[in-house]
Amino acid sequence: MIEKLFKYRFELFFISIVCILFGSLFFPDDIFADRILPILFLINILSGFLFFIERKKKALIVIVLFIILLSVFLFNTINKSEEESIRYIRLIAYFLFYILVTFQIIHQVWSTKRVNRSVIFGLMSGYISLGLLGFFTFFSIELSEPGSFSGLVMNLPVTEKIDQLIYFSYITIMSIGYGDISPVTVMAQKATVLFGMVGQFYLVIVTAVVIEKYIRHREQQ
């Protein structure tokens, strides 16, 4: 069963991560943020586990992170609130997962010899998960030093700040730069430059390598 799912690992991961980003378009914000989003993240982690089937140590780490996040979700559901310490535990767990899965996706896409539809989904998944990795970095900076980003509405609930920083992360790696949200502290500025550069490196290097392999394979047919 797992081996069959492994074949569709890129597609499963891509679908779950797209639901995370755009699911709020179809549900009320409070219901989506409090109930649906944590479940989607758990599904995304389970789909991400498929990338580590052949790497037992990293697979074990992903399982541990899934158990931690499932426990946090059940705890919050029972208590109907989230303590600050629990929030930090959840943030660290997500951060570690997306560090692991982003590099693993890029590695598998980079090392593939034949480019097919699944690899294209992997290419898109790597770019999207890179944006989430940027978000968790920016969110960590904002939590540790509030006011690191100008343009954030400071009196909004944490869930709405999350939406703003996810938006900022993706316009950063895509080099859109509307200017409505901008980094003002040194740490925030350096992180923004870093992810802006990484986003461009991904498009210029990783995407170019995949396209080159695709063209070469087509010419050999």
C-alpha cells in the first residue's frame, strides 16, 4: 500500500498543500483556522512522510512530529483554547517538518532521471513548501520581536496575522514586492533577502535543470 502511494507522493503532497493555502476561500475563517486547517496540516505531514520511506531515521522524525502535532490538535480541541507554550511547540514542529520535506522534495526532483507529470507536481510542491518555510521563519521572527514587519495590523488575532505573513512570504519568493508589508528590523530584513534569493535560485536553477532533462528526454524518444 505504502509503495503504491509512494508513486503518487508528489501529487498527494501538492493537493494537500494547496488545500492548506486556499481552503479558507471555501469556509468561514474561524471554522477553517480552528478546525479544518490543523487537520489539513496533519494530512500534509502524512503525505510528506512518503518522501522518507527509504530514509528510516528521517521517517522516524516525521512520525514523531506527526504524533506531537496530533496531540496538540487533540489538546486544543478538548480545551477549546491554545496556551502560548503549546503554540510554540506546534510552531517548532511545523518548522522542522517543512525544513526536512522541502529539502527532500528538491533532492528527489533534482536527482530524477526522467521527467514526467509526477516530477512536475514535485517541482511545484517544492516551490510552495519553500514559501511555507519562509512563512514559519517570518512568523518566528514576528513572535520573538513583535513589530518586525510594518503593514501588519497589530490588533488582529494571531490567525489573521498568519494569513498576512503567508501572503508576505509568497510575494517575497515570487519577487512581486507590493510594499504593503515590509521588514523593518535587521533580522526580518535579512530573512526577507534570503528567501527572495532562494526563490529566484529555485526558479533559475532547479526549474531549469528539470526542463533541461525533460527536453533531453523528449529528443531521445
